[in-house]
Amino acid sequence: MQPNRFDNVESRSSVSYDAGLRAHFGRVYNMMALGLVVTGLIAYVTSQTPALFEQIHGTWLGIIVALAPLGIIFFGLTPQRVMTMSMAAVNGLYFGLTALIGLSMSYVFVAYTGESVARVFFITAATFGAMSVWGYTTKSDLSAMGSFLMMSMIGLVIAVVVNMFLGSSMLGFIISAGGVLIFTLMIAFDTQMIKSMYHPANGADVNQRMALMSALSMYLNVINLFQFLLAILGNRE
């Protein structure tokens, strides 16, 4: 019995697709990791530079720095703009955003012990790895979680704003626990969405731009998960 040549073509196509998908995820994870490195370095250097730290925290400049990433996300790194801007501009906005977040997060190295920052970072990394693997390999359709996660994030933001006025430690703990749950699930959800959106037919340029958008989503998931975990597990100075 001779092998079916169509089966051979399909097998080669499947192998090529899998290789392309792995390369795509490699680009996503590399860009995410580079963004985290930029954030971490900027945060640490700022925390060790008292004059700069004092300009960033508790001042109007600090408020601008904190809000600027939102402006970049909602007006600069929208899917429509990412698909039309040059890749140099897209990369510049992405790393500019990660640097600004690093300035805002410099408080981490002042408010918490170095040991607890390192411990929570490794917990965050392990959680990210486990949930991303699950999101990649699971046969379950996670798209149904999308609406739930979106509504949960809106509720989380409202709760954070309310607690800024109440200053309740109990509510703060509930918010942090809810944030950990939401962004843990977001990692799996986004992983499956990245996998479903990739296709070689999109073309190299489109897939490269999609990889950056995906890296941004994953970066924000990790940053938020880290901060909520730190609020629960971190030891203050």
C-alpha cells in the first residue's frame, strides 16, 4: 500500500505551522522579557537615585509619569495604529511605556525588602510559566472567560479607586487577592488568544506586529500580577 501523497503534504504543512507558531511565541516572550528587564532596571536605578525618586513620587510629575502609560496604551499602541506605524515607532512606544512604568514602580525597592521582591518575582514567573503552558496546551475553549475577566477588571479598578478614599486594609487585601486571580487567568486566556490569532498566511510583517501587541498584553499581566502578589506576600522595610 503506497503512502498517500496528500497525507505527506498535510504532515509537512502541520510541521511548518507548529514551527512557525513556536517562533511566534518566542518573539512574544522575548519582547515581554525585554520590557520587564527595562522596567526592572529603571525602577532599581530610580530607587537608588534619591533626587530622581523624590521628583517621581508625591509630585505632579509623578502623576504625569503614572498616567502616561495609559495614554500610550489607549492612543499610541492601539491595534489600528500598530498595524500602520513603522516598527521603529511601535518598538519605541513599547519600550517607552516599559520605562515609564519602571519609574512609577521604583517605590517597590524602597517600600519592600530586597528578599521579598526577589521571592515574589520568582513566584510571579512560576505562575506565569504554569498558566501560559496551560493556556497553550488545554483543549478547553477559554474565550468564554473574556467577558468575565473584562467585567472583573472594571470592578477591580472601581474598588481600587474607592479604597483610595477609604484606606481599608481588609478591602485592600480583597482587592489584591482578586487582582491575583484575575491576572493569573488572564495569562492563560491571552496565551490561547495569541495561539488562535497566529497564522502563516498573515504574513511576516503582520505577525511581527501582532507579536508586539501580544507581548504588551503579557507584560501588563505579569506587572499587575507581581504588584498584587507583592501587596499580599511582600515584607515592608
